[in-house]
Amino acid sequence: MIRLTPCRSVPQNPWHRFSGEDRTAARAAAMFPIVIRPTSVRRCPSNVLQRRLADACGGFISPSAPPSRRTPAGKDYSVGDLLRETGHDGGSDAAARVDVGDRANGTPEPAPIAGAPVGQSGGVPSTRRAWLRGALAAAAASSAWAARPAAANGPGDPADVPRFRFCLNMSTIRGQNLSVTEEIEIAAQAGYQAIEPWLGKLHAFVESGGKPAELRKRIADHGLTVESAIGFATWIVDDLEQRRRGFEQARRDMDLIAQLGGKRIAAPPAGVPRGQRVELDRAAERYGRLIEIGREYGVVPQIEMWGGNPSIGRLGQAIYVAVECGRPEACFLGDVFHIYRSGSDFAGLRLLGPQALQVFHFNDYPADPPRERIRDEHRVFPGDGVAPIAQILRTFRDVGATPVLSLELFNRSYWERPALDVAREGLRKMKAAVRAAFASDADRRTTSD
């Protein structure tokens, strides 16, 4: 029989322990909510396999077509086609689309992966790209099989409210011009569990004589952890010398974060000159190299999209880079504002799972100005705008992910207020958003009781 395996049943980075088919299955499960085990597929007769896939996937895959390769209409699908057809790319801007099936640009095909999932009955696709098509199709079509809810936040909360941790990104109180130690004090006093500092200020602290060990102790003494950090190393650029310097900067950044006990660092598409665009396959290769550097320090770079960026400006582009880099640590640093600004659909988050969703920048945006003119400074507290906050949080629950929710704002009106007031209001509204997202579930249970 076909066994649909929730990704939380596979350890976070397990695939290096396996070989062949099991290695591919474990690797896919680490990124996506559901994976169809190749060993089960191979033992299943072709016609039975196709029928069961059609049933499990709600008709997305036709019983008469090879699984994970054709729709009922019989059309071959690339990943870009799949995302657009299912509404997960959020728009029709051809210049920003991710069509990873297009080889017209002459980019060589990636090397084959042993034991890739079956693409057609009795056949095994020979490239990572074919593996990605199958994995995405299974994940997109069978999100209902995702992992079950996490534990409740505290006494009295419904059992299916995920246990989110709340983090303060220091951009939120950046305009108050506080020192690093003052920022830590604010986060702790406001009641946060974690911080997301900016590397520029951390390096300035060290250059002025500050000791990373002392700062680490201060963070721990206040009951905080460093879940992520914001840096702008130019690791992605095409210019060889600039990229070399970018990797050196990333190494310094990750070294410092590791000394503070940090776990992750943002990896945005920083430094690409205006008017230029980095090919996604090249970005994936460079992201893989960045992850390898991070292994030396125990810090994971998170691929971050910037809405509207020509290189990684859409949700599909960021996820493509994460998958194609070929590293099990790959993950996605999401952001409510950037997904909206990119034109991508928030439904695309259903393609992801706990490995991909570890930290998420939490914020909201107003209805005006419109998307074409909205900027970072227009971000507002969660719940104060029109973003589908409840949908996003419920999606996390549905795919079994509980990312750290990091409040990242750049609102100048907030910078004019006392930092502690802003931090407290932000935390209060994040918690209120979580409660509101799952309140309807509690109401339904009360009614049924």
C-alpha cells in the first residue's frame, strides 16, 4: 500500500543517514508536509498506484495519467506550472514567475539523485527537478494529510492551538537608537522569549570593546534566546569578487551569532545591482555554499525573499532555491509583508512543513497604499491591518509547523514612542492574533458539547 508519511515523523535533518530511495524520501519529508515513499510506490502495481494517488489527492492527479506528472487534461507540468495552476504563485507577472521547467536559457540539468521518486509508472526521473515536481505535487494535493496540531500555549488554551514562541526583531525599535544591551532589556521586560538582532549593531558592539561571551550571558540571564539574526552579506551576487567578500562577511556574521548562542541567520538577496537578476539555479548553488559555511559554526542561513526583488522576490522563487540547493538544513525565512508585496498567494505556505518554516517575520499591512506603492515603513502590528493573519496561523497549524513568530516592523510612528511601550503592544497583539485565529475552533467545540 501507499504510505503517506507526515514530515514530523521524520527527524529534522535525517536524510544523510539513509541511502537510495529512503534517503530521497527522508529528504523530501524534511521540506514538505507529505511525501509518498518510493519503496511503497515500487511495490504497488501501476494501475493501483494511479487510482490510489487520485483518491488520496482529491482528483488532482488523474487515475489514467502517470502519477505526479500529468493533470486530468494530460498536460506536462513544471514546478512553475504547478504553482501557478494551484494558485500558489499568487499572480501572473511573467517577469517574476518561477518556471523551473524552462531549459531554453541553456542552464545545464542538475546531476541525477539516486532513488528519486517515481514520476511515471515504472520509471524514475533522473534529475532533482523531476524529483521536485513529484514532491511538490504530492505536497500541494495532499495537505489534508499534514501533521497534527502542536501543544497548547498554556493552561486553558484549546488543545489544537500551536505553541508559538514570540521574538522581537530589533528593527521594531530601531528608531529609538538603543544600545544592544538596552534592546535586550526591552525584549525581556516586554515578555518576549527570543530576540532577532541586527548584525551591524552587534559588530559595532564588539568593535567598541564589547565581549560576545558577556553579551551571551546577558541574553541567557534575561531568559532569551537568539533565534535568528539579520545580516546583508552579498553571497548571491554574480560578481566574483563581491561574492567572495560576501561569503567572508557571512562567515564573520555566523561566527559572531554562534558566540551568542544563536541558531540561524537571514540570507536575503542582498547586493544585486538594480536591473540585474541572478538565475535561480546559481542562487541555489550559492545558498548551498552558504549553508556549508554555516555548518562550521552551527548556524543555519534561512533563504529570505524580498517582495519585488528581481532575484528572490516571490514565494516560489525562495522555495525553489531552498529545494535545489541540495542541503538538508535549507529553510525559508517568511514574512507577511514580503509575501503580500511580492504578489504571491499565502496559500503557497501549505506546500511547506516544519523544516522549511522555522522563523517567520510577523507583521501586518494596511489596505492603503496599494501593493504597488507599499513600503516597509507601512507595516503595522498584527491585527491592525488587512493581512489574512488567521489564515496564515491556521496554515502553520495544518502543516504541523510552529515557527518562531518574530515581530519585524519599520513603522516610523512607532519609533517616536517609548521602545518598551511598542514592544509590549507588539507582543500583546501577536498573542491576540494567535488566540483569534483559533477561537472559532473553540467555539465550535463548545457548541457541539
